[in-house]
Amino acid sequence: MSFYVTWVTYAVVYYVICYCHGDFDLEYQEEWKVENNASKFTPCVWELDGFAASFLFSLETQHTIGYGSRQTTTECVEAMVVMSTQSILGCLIQAFMVGLVFAKLSTPNKRCGKLKHSLRILYIHTTYSFFF
């Protein structure tokens, strides 16, 4: 659940940053989608054209999957700072989850209720056997 919360939260943050920068304006989108264009407009994140793309960018950033054509540019310092904080937070969440799984697997079974205690047990060291 914590992964989904961070993915959606950071997707909203990326969407807001790109929206405020003007990446979703139609005139700019047409300029930077044309190949070999010498456009003066550089978006914050390449190929980020809506919330679904910002969600995928958030997921790819947190789990270091790889971006393909979707990547940040040096145009927005805010996007770079948010991306670095998401990467660090993603590592911390992953380490916490691994610690929980390890703690759950390494906890010994509760067998105290299965042991029976007796005052009349005789243990002979030579044969390693019990006599009642």
C-alpha cells in the first residue's frame, strides 16, 4: 500500500510541476514532438503529456526501472529535486519492507505450549534415551 501512495503522490507532484511550467500547453507540445525541431521551449519531463504518463514516470523513478524516452531535463530544478527525494524515499521504503519480511521469516515458532514438563524424567547420557 505504501508503494501506491508514494507513486500517486509523486505523480501528482510531477503533474503540478509540469502544468505550472506549461508543458501541457498544446502549442508547446506540438513544437517539441516534431523531430529535429530547434524549439526554444524545453519541457520539464520529456514525453509527459498527462496524469497517466506522470504516474508511469513516478513508478519508473522509484523503482529505477528505466525511462526510455521519458526523462527529466535541466529546465526544471524542482523536478530534479522531487525526483531525487522520491528515489531516496523509495530506497527507504524498500529497505523497510525487506526488513519486515526478514523479521517475519526469522521469528521462531511459538512452541512453548507443545513442551511438556515432568518431575520424574530420567535422562541417561550413554544411550541418549528418556525413561518415565
